[in-house]
Amino acid sequence: MPNPLILIPARMQATRLPGKPLADILGEPMIVRVWRRAMESGVGEVVVATDEARIVAAIEEAGGRAVMTSPKHQTGSDRIKEAADIVDPEGRHDIIVNVQGDFPTLAPTAIAAAVEPLADPAVDIATLAGVITDEEEKTAPSVVKLIGSEISPGRMRALYFTRATAPYGDGPLYHHVGLYAYRRRALDRFVSLPQSPLELREKLEQLRALEDGMRIDAMIIDHVPRGVDTPPDLERARTFLKSHAGA
């Protein structure tokens, strides 16, 4: 049986919103909100991976577990690789789920959905996407689009990710949600690879996996949680959670 481990990378040095993991959202630090959502998913053990003692303290005060990792990591993937090795050096957890620490509005059901494609042994990495309904998002470079082929209702095989408006022509466009479920061996392989040309060009880490021939499948969800990167994002998250009792 699969034995997933959810890891939540969190760092304080955000350029546009310094200290954002500890930003207050209705009386709790944002990172605690994300940790609670991950716990509610029922997918597996949840651990926060950070380089900041204050984040460790906040999670432990809420009853959770956090581990200290190197402050030198350039990406969340590198941080969760180190955290996985700290938490599970024996390799008991065969699936590692990377939940972004700035997704306080992410539904627990979405975390569970992200693991589903890994029931197919041909899939290396699984992720999420949602249909774009906002016209401005279709052309916004900040919105990453998934281009893929539908292989079953609600599931696509990723062919490419881009900041451009694509694919061309009639039909839906898909907003990629940066949550990943890796097979343990796929995570190990991914972080060992050098940055790829398209990754550097688009500034999208997941293209490294595609360029190396790894298979990524995406589940289509009915909402697109927004990451909190700026003060207005934080206010939107507070408003959303206040209006959704129990969210």
C-alpha cells in the first residue's frame, strides 16, 4: 500500500511579503493554517520543513511536527528532499507530497486528489490544475498554464507548462497549481538533475522533469487556490477564509 508523507516547505525570506509563513490569518500563522489543511486531507503524516526556528515553534505549539533544513536551498524541492531524508532515512514513505506553505485556501480534498495519478505505475509525478475562468488570467505571465492530453475524465497527462497563453484555439485553458506528489525515487532523480534549458527560459522548475523524460499527470480540480505572495494576496486569503465558516 502507498505510504505518503506530506512535506510543507516554508522560508521567511520572501521578497514581496517578508515573514509570510507567520503572517496572521484570523488568529493563526499562515503556516499553521496550511498544516491544518494538510492534516485534514488524511493523506499521511505531515511535517513542515523550514530554516527558521520561529516556524518550528509555531507548528509545535499547534501540535504538529517541523524539521530544520539548510538555509542554502534554492528551491522547495531541494528543501523537501533534505526533509524527507531527515524524517524518513529508511525510505518507508514511497510518495512525497510537496504542499506549498503559502496556500492557506487549498482544500484538503485537493491534496488527496493530487496523489491519485500515482496509482498508475507509469506516472512519476502528479500535480493539480483548474480551468481558467478569468479572462485576465489567460494572458497573465504570472499564471502558469498546463498543456496536456486528457487520459480520463478529470485527469490529464502534462505535455508542457508555460507562462504564455496556450494552447492556441478554442477550448479551455488550465491554471497549474504548484502542488506536487512525487514517487520517492522520482524526487531523488529530479533534484539530482541540472537545471534544464526550458526551465531556465520559462522559470518553471517542473520543465526540468519533462525535459528529462519524466511523466507528470494532473488532476483537474474545481478551484484554483492562490498563493500568498503580496499584502493584497494576504488580505484576499483572510477575506476568503472569513467568509467560509470552518474553512
